[in-house]
Amino acid sequence: MDARTAQSSASPFASEREADSTPPLARALEMLYAHRGNPSGELARLLTDDPRNVSAHCLRAALIVQSDDVAARAIVAASVAAILALRPDEHDRANRHARAAHAWLAGDAVLALERYGAIVVDWPHDFVALTVAHALDFRLGRRRMLRDRVARVLPAWHASMPGYAGVLAMYAFGLEENGRYRRAERFARRALALDPRHPAAIHTTAHVMEMQGRAREGLAFLDATETSWSDGTGFAIHLAWHRALFQLDSDDTASALATYDTKIATTQAPSMSALADASALLWRLQLRGIDVAARWRVLADRWALQALDGTRPFYPVHAMMAFAAAGDAGPAARLLGGLRAAYPSARACLPPEEALAQPLCEALLAFARSDYAACVELLTKVRDFADRCGGSVAQCDIVHLTLTEAALRARRSTLARALVAERAARKPMSRLNGLLRQRAWRMMPAPA
């Protein structure tokens, strides 16, 4: 297959003639491959001129499902309706894209994943379906499939095909999330050899360094690649957050705070993912005893403007960090009440992210009011599946960090030492873990 045919094959659904005749579609696909630019803007212009362009509708719906943008549900519904009208055959690939997006519209992310994943099996070069399935695997905590779904199609791809660097970056991230750090870095570096500016490959490399405690190397790597990820990509805020994690792991809280102020808090009209990064960083700074009260006030006001109903639990949990830390009792109570109403079933019947949301929010509130014993009690019950919080392993570490700090402050010396030993075994090079170990071993055992 030559590169021109590969472009058509990786594009969802369209004939080669259609792809060649719609440069905005080709540009949108190139932006998706490279994780930079604004593909949605290209598609909006294209669909204004050509509202019957099936490929553009499929890609527009996929981008919204991938980003889990519940505020854009009406746009997905319009594209789904257009595709089904133009391609009524249920075996047609575009029709199958529409039905996958429709499942997401109906609130069934598991069915959406099943349908996008089935498209990938039948059309392994469908980069769009693969990208959405990869995102849904991540959000649903399907860590093994985050790796294995890409492994299934990898033999069908090669370096001359558009999007190959993106496929390698997805596979590298799946490897990293499954603890295969050396292999993950090797595939991420292969992606960077093809596209030295690929932000997803840079992101995975940073993750590997974070998980291995290579903070100094991670800072140097992000500094060297900053021009590739800091502008025009969806990774700018998140990789600034990774930089701050390296700074915290180096016990450089001043630099981490400066990163927050200059790279994260200054974002205009932030997305919920950017607000989540902001909450996660301020919470880590608060755990270190840094006074960030004024920043919490501003962030809580930003979260209060968000429509959290219907969003995945990952976002309400990060909103709760801000409400709890800022002392916003009203928004915190409403948010917790909403979680209780949305997930009333027995915890054992819920997916991990949903089962974790309510006790984690209650634990955050307990920590904020200095009830560290209650925080420990709540988190101890859910820590066994805390790595399924709806984010990456690095993001889910906020649960373990909070439990460790609460155990230290509650003077639960035996538990604190066990938790710190666990952290140090995973990341023996981490300076932060070294500091936690010193604190734990200085503690006198609590009186019987």
C-alpha cells in the first residue's frame, strides 16, 4: 500500500477521490495524526460548505466522543443523524461510526467502546476509530486493552503510512500504563524519530520518567522539547503539570508553584481537563504544606462555572478538591449529593471510577477539615482499586499520596511506614518518597 492509499485507508470511510477533493478533511486528519492544530475548526468550515460530507461528520463526532465533550452532544447528534440518513446500510463503515457515537450519546461508553473497537478489528487502518477506542479504554480503566488493542493492529501499519507515529505513541502509552517502562520508552522514541515534535510521544516519555523517578532527566527532556508541546497542542497544560510533578519530586516546591502560576492558572477559558490538572497540582502542593489558599479560591470559582452533571466522575472529584480546600460548603454538598444520586447502587456493582468517586470526595472533605483519621478510614476501603480513578497511574497516585499524608498527620505510624515503604519500593530514586520516609520513621508509635 503506498502512502496515498494509506491516507485514504486511515481516513474513515471516504474514497480516495473524496479525500483528495476536500483539503480541509485532509488537514483535519493530519492534525489528528500529529495532535496539533484545530481539526474541529477545519471540519466546521467543511461542513458549512458541504453538509453531506459523510467523512467529515464521522470525524467530527469521533473527535467529540474522544474528548468526552458532553457540552457538544447536540453536534454529535446532528452528525449521527446526517450519517445514518446518507449511509443507511448498517454494514457500511460510516454507519457503524455513527452507531458507535450514538451509544456515547445515550450515555453508554462501554457500548461505544465495543462498537469503535469492532471497527478497528475490521479496518485496522482506521486511525479515527482506533483513536476513539484508545481514549475510551483509558477513561474506562481498561489498562490491558489500552495496550493490546493497539498491539492487534500494529503489524498492519508501517512507517510510510500517515499516522504511524501516532499509532506508535498510543502503543507506547498503553505499555507505560501497564508498567512496561523500557519498552514504552523505546516505542515512544521510535515515534519521535518519525515526528520529533509529536506531543503524544513526548507525553508518554515524560510518563515513563515520572513512573521511574527520573525527575532531573524528565525536567531536562521537557525543557528540550517545550517548543513542540507548549503551543498549538492539546498537551500544553498537561505537560506543564508533568513538569510540576518532576519539580515536586525534586523537592522544589517553589518551581512547581511558579509552573502553576505561569503555565496552568493563566489559561483562558480552560477545559475541564485543564482544571483537573490545576486541582491535582494545588492538592499536591497543599499536601506538602504550601499555602495556596488564594489560588484555591480562584480555582473553585472556575469550577463553579462548569456544568458537571453527566460528566465522568474524574471531573467532579477534582472539582471537590477545589471546593473542599476553598471551604465552599454549598458547592461541595451539592456535588456530593449529585454523586450519591447518580451512583446509588452497591459499590461492588459499579465500575471502579464510579465506585471510587463518592468515598474519595468524602475523604477530600475530611482532609480539608483536618479530620485525618476519617480520611484514612475512607481511603483505606478503596485503595485497592485507586489506580482505576479514571486517569493515568500518575494521576491516580493522588489517592495514595493523600492516604499517606493523612496517615502521617493522624499519627498512624505503622500504617504510614507501610505506605511509605510501598511508595519507595516503586520509585526508590524519588526524593519526595525519601522525605516521606524520613517523616514516617521519625514518628513515635501512637499510644495504644
